[in-house]
Amino acid sequence: MFKLQSSIIKELRLLSRDRVGLLLMFIMPVFLAIVMTAIQDSTFKLVNDNKMSLVICNRDKDDTADEFIEAVQNTGLFSISVTDVEGDYALKQFSKTKNALATLIIPEGMFKAIKQKAAIKASKALVDFGIRDSVKEAPVHSTYVVLMKVIFKPVLQDTYRYSVKASINSIVQIITNKLMIRSLYSDINQKEITPEMEEKMLPEDISVEELDSNNTFHGVPDKSRLARAVAAVLQPNGRFAVINWHRRSREETIVLGQPRGPKTEMRMTPEDAKLAGVGGNGAEGRQE
């Protein structure tokens, strides 16, 4: 016991003499925490207060790729820079010069394959309706869709990544539906669909009675903008329901023996959701 006590006193005396080392031992962790917080805060402000910088590398020469890029631009969520550079290093350098938080690569032949698949689906529908006798055939390889690749900066949190991917996937699905409509119209009428007719078949003014956001609203970068977009398509007595996890510590929400759900600091109460821009138009927030 005496030896242990003597060793402790000795180490304390040595430590007290090295005041610089003692100062660094306590200050460096605090300094590191401040720096990391500042980096994260600047990223959040960049995403929330401005459009997200997005580089689109278009290696597909199909005109539908241009239509896709225009649709991404029209969402108002991104500040887009388009390039067709070859090689990963050249693309990385281009994205760096644009300070892009995300880089989207459209592979060659992607939309051509999507067109082929849309035409086959339209042909199957016409067979089911009794308008055609057989389904259009196409080489198997021609309908194999090489999916787009999205590269994110490491500082971008998973919730923002999910939002970007969801937006892009939605646009691809909308374009796929348009291609199916065009193919159906062409097969039935033996002529190309006019822009006016396509607009009537796929109207921009859509109204719905209810929209539900199931455990995703907490991760939306610009909640007010989303709420305004939802309000624009809701009927006068429509409802926007935000379904979130309880405002509890993540360690308290156990599912199958493991903590589940978003991080504790991201969880919202119904009041938080309304303050974020959900209020009005019959909107409500509830927790389950």
C-alpha cells in the first residue's frame, strides 16, 4: 500500500511540473470537439440554407438523359454542374473545383435500356387489353439497366444522402412512367405523342387528400420547403401526417433487442414538426 501511495504521489509531482503537457491533455480534446462541431455546423448550414451543390457526369448520349437533368434542376433542391469527363480522377477533380457535396454518374446506355423496358411493359399491357397479339421482343442485354452511381462527400450525413437518393429515384420513376405512356400512345395511334397530349395524360396539377411521412421527416434537410410542396398538392381539407419516433433517447427505443430509430438529437415532437413548417392545411404530427 505504501509503494502504491508513493508511486501516485511521484506521478502527480512529475505531472505538476510539466504544465504544458498538463494543459494540452485537457485542452486538446475540447479543441477537437469545437473544430468538429464547427465543421458539422457549416455543412448543415450549407445544405439547409442553400441549394445542394451537385455534379452530374452524363456519360449517356440519349436525349432522355437531358430530360432527367432538367427534371433534377427543376426540383429546386440542387445547384447543378454538368460534365461528361472520362475517368474517375478527372471527375473527382471537376467535383472538387465545384465544391460539390455529391456527384451523380449517369452510365452510358442507361436510359436506352430504360426505354426498352418501358416499351416491353407497354407491349405487355396492350396484350392484356387484347389490343396486341404478342409482346415486343428485345435482346436480354438491351434491357439490363446499369444504375446511376452517387458519390457523397464524407461530411454529408446519412439522412441527407437518403434524401438525395430518394429524390433521384423519384425522378427516374416519373421519367419511366412517361416513357411507358409515350410507348403506349405510339403503339395504339401509330404516331408520336404530342407534348400537349402528354401534359394532359400526366398533369402537373395533382391534388390528394392525405400524405403521410413515415419516420423520414426528421431527416429532411429543408423541412419548410417540403411542407410548402406538400401544401401545394393537398386538397383544401387535406392532411399531411408526420409519423415519427418518440422524443426519447435512442437507447430507450429497443426493437428486437437493439436500439432502433434516428439519433436522439434528431427526434422531433409534434410541436417541433409544426414549428419546422408542417402547420396549416389540416396538417398534424403524431408519434408512434
